[in-house]
Amino acid sequence: MSSSPGFVVLPTISENSRLHLSCKATSDDKVVRLDRRDVLLGLTAVGAAVTTSNIGLAMAADAGGQCAAMPIKAEDLQCASVNGFQCPGLYNPQDIVDFSSLPRPKGLPRVRKAAHLLDAAYVGKFEEAVRRMKALPHDDPRSFKRQADIHEAYCANHYKVVPAGGGPKTVFDVHHSSIFAPWHRMYLYFFEGILGDLIGDPTFGLPYWNWDTPEGMMMPSKFANESSPLYDAKRNPRRVRAVIDLNLSPGSKDGLPTCTDDHVCLIDNNLYTLYRQMIVETPKQFYGGKFYNVELDDEGKQNHKVTGSLENGAHNSAHIWLGDPCQKNQDMGDLSTAARDPIFYSNHSNVDRMWHIYITKLGGGFLPYKEWLDTSFVFYDAQKRPVRITVSDVLDVGKLGYMFEESGKLPWIGKRPKPAANIQRHHGLKGTQTNSSYPMTLKKGEPQYLRLERLEKSRAGGGSSKKAPEALVVDVTIDPCKYVKFDVLVNVPKGQEKKVGPQNSEFAGSFTQVPHGGGLEMKTRMVSYQFALRELLEDLKCGKDNQLDITLVLVEGDKVLIDDARIEVL
Ligand code: C2O
């Protein structure tokens, strides 16, 4: 196995990783197409030992119900130091320790508090820890710079999956997939442990930016203090002292078009937006799907990854809010630079909290797929040991030894959107020319109108009372280096799109992308998003309809290629 400056390839591929799964080649509704390259990827992920006769065994049903590859192992990942970037994580394979074999640190739990409510003493601790981290030499794996590099490497296309046995390589990125939630939890866990260690406080918890409560919707003021180590000059200056717009309305400074300058309305819309993100039908909608078949650099054929609502929602909005993607020098607005801004970690502490709330308060579940649970990464801990940690190690924050101190109620839980009062609700596009040929190009100012068939089993009316939850699935191809946002509306008449916002049932949600510039070249990215329909159709009283009228509105971005849109059972 080679180990050269800039990357390390570890030699061991665990034998059992190729045998424990089998792929279901059909799902409820359709035969899943097995792309030859999916098959190759599935095979090569587990090394040379697998031959074409093992195809059936080497595949696995992934979060999207389709066939995906094996768990990611640190062994299969290779980091490329390109475009002036130096890869972090040059550990010696023999030194890796398993997280599960480490003794539980003493003095737990770590307590994560709402950042806007910290007392001066806690702010002092937080600042001192970050100050010390920033003062460490660059090549210390605990240094702030190296920590930020980890995110850049995993998020800006520096990693490739390089199958030990040869075969196609894929660019690997933890976003737009079900690896988003666990990977960031791992990353934060070690980051937080290093901070606590640097100030000798094992109870130190990473404060969270509590954007899901009205009092927490501005960036916490400590981060805006120029003399603080929490400060970053590369932020959108108009927005550091403004109430966040989680819906990222066009041109909004601190107001929405439908909100004018009214903060009450803006706060309200933020809560509706959070409701849509958090109250989902199934775990796979929350987490997203495929994480392995990211992108092929040899053969050109790609696969759609599926983004989860946890990532796509307020998380992306907070990135875009503080970093205008059109201004190249604002850290949060691009995933390659985002982790250079200390607010990044508090944004993710809240994302992590939202995941915890989804499990503990909303009765959400995990993905049952073994390739998800067994996926592992290696991070340096506070003792500078490379630690291997798996997704199954991080499902329970109690077991990890930290907790969230809640600041109050969760005001978004009751914010179920309501039908718009001022539009004709049903059969919105009657008489409108609808498009049905894919791919179609979505441009600003030119909405696409679609009429989609529903599936019999999810319609109300006859048959069994338990209806299968359905989603509108939209597959897109976008430029990974560009900011994109489009909204999806249901049964809204042509020309009335502007009358509908996140407060309305007709507003199924938005798809957003935070740009990921920097690493290995990728010209396009193929992603899907699942918009839940059940509650919305109930509220619009069109649960029995055979067809739905869908309007896609590009809010930001040059253009988006819509590869397909369909209604599926979740
Ligand atoms: Cu890895 Cu908020 O992104």
C-alpha cells in the first residue's frame, strides 16, 4: 500500500464488509435499475477479492431503496492535496485506535448551551479555548487551522474513494447524503473534546446557535466582537446583526417580500420553515440517501445523491445567510472555507441538536442500513491519537457523553403551515400548459409547471385507511460551485406564485445548495430532494386527487437542470 505526502492509504480491508448485505433489486413500486457502474462501485469498495459473480451479494439496499455500495472505511479514502490545499490526517495506520475500545473520559457530561444565553464566564471559557486552539502550530492536528482543513477535505471534494483492488474512483463528499448527520457529529465531538482539553474542562460543551427560537435568531453577539477569537471578518456584513431568514427569500436583508420589514412575520416564517424541515414522514427523508456513489471521474456517468431535510433546511440557510456565495471571500458561504469561521461549529452544534430532538422528542428513527451504521472515519482526539469511529458509535449523545441544555420550548413544533387564503387552491394549473419532457431547464423568472400522477395507494378515499406516505421527488443536475435555491409549490395557479410562502400549505419547501468549491474538479453534481406531501395534501383537502399541479420556481442560481420529477412512496 502506498503512503506518500498528502495522503495515506491503509492496507486492511475487513473481510466481513463484503458479505453482510444483499440487495433487494425491486422496491414496492418499481424495479430498481442496476446501473453497471453502481455494480462496479459496490464491488470495488470492498477490494479485489470480489468478482463479478458476487454482484448480488456485494450490493446493498441503501437509504433511497436502491442499490448502493459498502460502508465507507477510512482505508478506502485518499485525500488529494491539490490547488494549494494540504490534506490533514497523516496518521500511521498502526496507530489507529477504535473509539469503542477507549475508556470513557472522566468528568462528563459535556453540556452544550444556547450561545445567546451564555454568561460572561462561559463566554470567557469558550474564547480562551478557541484562542488556544488557534495558537497551536499549524501542523498540530488539534490546531484550528487543521480542524478547518478536515472540513475542507471532506466537503470540498478532496477525498476520493480509491478501492484497494483498483477500479473506478469516486469523489467523496459528506454532504447531500445520509452521512451528513453522523459525520458532522463525529467531527464536532472531537473538536469539542480538544477545546475542553485545552482549557482543562471536561464538561465544556460547544455552544449552539439557537436559530430555532426567536431570541436566538440573530448570530450570537459574541461572534461579532472584533477582538474575540470567535470573530471572523469574512462574513456578510449586512447580516451579522440581523434576524436570520431561514427561507432565504430573494434579496432579503432582514425581511421577506411577503413580510416587508416586519420581524414578527419573519420569525414566524422561520418557524414554519423549521416545521417543514423537522416534521417529516420517514427517516430517509430526514437524513437523505446514498452516500457512496458520489461521482465517477473515469466514465462520466453519475448517480443522484439524496439530500436530507436536516442538511437542506436551516443548516444550509445559516451558511448562506452569513456567507454570500456571490462574494467569494465570505467563509460560511462555501463549504471549502466555512469551518474557518468559529460560528460554523455553533451552527453545527445546533444542527446536531436538531437531530437529537428529532430522535428524542419527535420519535424519529435511524436508518436501518448496515452500510450506514458501519461506515467509519478517523479523527484525531485531544491526545492526538487517530481514532476510528463508526456511525453506530454516534447515534446516542448520552453515550457520547454530552447533552444539550434546552433554552425553552420548541416554538416551531406547532407551526404547521396553513392553506393560503388569497388564492384558488385546487387544481391550480387548470388551463396552463404544463411541461413533461425531461430534462428541463429551470431559470429565474421562468417557473416550470408540471402535472404529476399520484399513486393509487397513497390517495385517500377507497381501499385501506392506512395510506402510504408520498413524496414529490425532484432530481436535479447543478454546478457544485454555485449557490442554488428553488421552491416547490403545489396546486398554485399560474402567476400567483408570489402569494405563497413558507407559512402556506401550498409551499412544499425548497431545495438549496451551499457551494462546494476547491478540490478535485467536478463539473456537475446530481442530487435529489424529497418533498413530503401527506400533511400538505390533507390541509389543502386534495388527498383524493389523481393528479397534482407542481410549480418549480428558481429563486437563486443561474439555472438548474431538472432531470426528473415524480411522486413516490416514501
Ligand atoms: Cu459540512 Cu455545514 O457543512
